[in-house]
Amino acid sequence: MFVLSVAPEKAPDKPEFVEIEYRSGDPVALNGEKLPPFDLLARLNKIAGAHGVGRADIVENRYVA
């Protein structure tokens, strides 16, 4: 997950707005550009990662018997 996103302190201070177009409940375009599903998701992941989205710091401690 740390490969796909930047640290929050390195993320831009300004938001980036995206517009997703749907057809019959399926996303078909990003910011007016029609894209196949894989490319649309890859582009969204890149945008989100540039803004530090997707980072989590979790420590788990559990006993499994």
C-alpha cells in the first residue's frame, strides 16, 4: 500500500476534483474521458495515491487457539 500512495505530508494541500460518469450503474468515464473499467480504476488509484488516500497504520494483536 505504501508503494501506491504518498505520505500525507507529501500530498498536495489543494483537493483534486474528479467526475465519474455512470451508465446503468457502471462507471464509464473519468473527467469526461471514456475509459475501460481497468484503465478507469488504475487512473483513480493514481489520483487517490497522489493525495495519500489508502494509507493505514494498523497494529494487530490477537491470540488464535
